[in-house]
Amino acid sequence: MRVGIDISKALRRLDGIGRAIQGLVRGLMAVDRDNDYRLYPVHEPATAERFHEVFPEAPPNFVFTPERRPAAGEVDVFHATTYSVPHGLSARLVLTVYDLTFLTHPQFHTLTNRLHCLRGLARAISAGARLIAISRHTRQDLVRLLALDEAAIPVVYLAAEPRFAPPPAAEVRAGLAQRFGLTEPYVLSLGTVEPRKNLTTLMAAFGRLPDQLRDTHLLVVAGAEGWLAADHRSLAAAAGVGDRVRWLGAVADADLPLLYAGAAAFAYPSLYEGFGLPPLEAMACGAPVVASNSSSLPEVVGEAAVLVDPTSVESVRDGLASVLADEALRRSLRAAGLARAAEFSWERTARETLAVYR
């Protein structure tokens, strides 16, 4: 079997989808020597040099193709990993659906992106594509909104990469001080800074913590700015926590395990997630997690996190306070999170995706 995959977002500055594509391709490289893969930069141009930077140990059956789409007859199956679905494919089509926020929460998207997603999904469905959902929640949205057959949509979960693991405590302390100047306990928020990540509510909740907790912890915000990003520094000042928030911007991948492992709590009050990789990565690094009780997040974290209502400042505040004030709870969450994260792996993701290709 000859399989084509769009790896565009795996070769650029990484967002959640880019991480998902990297993890899937690395998983396939680990488990499949029987089929031939051609990897395309459909969404935007990329070079072979960049491909080998990201996938330095690509086996011979995984070949990067600088052309941005497969030629007729070049592959048997093509996996569209974004809504950039090429016209006129002769191959059978697979499309990964991460979420349907462009339908359910249009305010989280630009008009251009909404139209792009709608066109790609419509093109895939009209071509008879096999859809993969990354959570049961996403599958439920596909069934509810588009009247699709639930039994025909497999759920294939994502995973945290193996490098997300608890570093030695001394390494964490030294790394945080040297790289970020962090020497105080902190609550970590990590993800692309965009409306659905709900930073406004998180900052308001942090500002309403009991004085002894707020004054002894920082709120550390890491992540590149995405679309429709607000002036969160002004919002932090308005919430009365401008002097307690540290803005790190985009953080190098190598430093993420340090940030996760050093956090007194990892806060993820997102308004909607198709899966939610950051909470899983945080749990894999031993961070106690406070996450939303909505969309796919309860499905991902299971019973290994404190769940809060992301639309309620008081609920987020109470969840944070319960974790920050209780060392026994933090220990329990660390242990439960490590066990939960171990249930997911990219090799499992790859084998289940390969079954869809077949």
C-alpha cells in the first residue's frame, strides 16, 4: 500500500495540530516497514532539509516529496491532516477531524479560517472520505451536526511524546531559574494564546485566590499568540494581577518538560477542545492538572485532574485553590496523572490509523 500524508503543519512553528501530525508520523515510522509513505507539504511549501530536521531518523519507506500534492496514481490512500484537501485526488481519502469549533464556536475563528475549514470538510465528505475523530466528543459533534453514521467514524486518540516525563527535581529547579528566572511557585498556562483558551477567566480566577495563595504564586503564561488574541496584559492589570503574571511567549520544545514538571498546578480552563494535548503532556511530566469539565477534556484526563466550569470564574478559582493549598491532593494528582498519561501512546495511535488506511 502506498500512503500519502500532509505533513505541512509538522514542519512549521508547532501548534496542537502540528504536534499531532509529528506524533502520528513518528509512530508510523516506528511500527510500519511494510507500506510506502510519501509525505507532502500540502498546506504550505517546505524543503527536504526541514523535513530531515524534524524527522532525522526517517526510514527508507518514508519519503518527503516537495510537490504539494500527489500526482495521479502516486498513492493509494491520502491522509488529509488539515482541512487542506487537494482537488481531484485519485486516491482514497482519509481526513482527521480535530474539532468542529468553526461550526460550534465561530467566534473563535477568523472568517477566512472558517471558510477554509468548511470547504475542506465539504470536499472530503463529497469525495467519500473516511473520517477519523480524535475524541468521542468530536465524533458526537460530527454525528449531531452533520447526521453522519457514528459507526463509520473511528476514534483515534492522540498521545504525549515520550520526552514528556518528569525530569530530576534538581534539574527542574536549576533549569527554571536559568532559562526563565522562575524561582517562585507558579501556576502554568500553556497553549496558543487565542480566545478559546480562556485566559481572561483564568486571570480573573487567579486574581480572586485567597491572598496567601495569590501572593506566593505566579501565573506563568507560555505560548505563541494566535488569531484574535486580546491585549491580555491589560486584562491582567485590570484583574489586579499584572505584577504576578509572567509572559514567556513561545517556548522551545526542549524546555516544555521543565515548565510542566515545575508547576504547582497546570491550569487549562479551555472553552472547547477536540482533544487537549497540553493537559496530557502536563500529567506525563507529573504536574497536577486543573482542566475544564466540558468538551473532550474529561474524556482525556479521566479522574486524574480537578475539573472546573470554564465559564465560571469562581469554579476555576476554587479548583486552583484546592490544588495549591493541599500538598496531599497535589501528590495524589501527580500519581494519577502519570498513570493516566501512560495509557496513551503514539504507537497505538499509529496502529489504529494504519488500520483505517487498510
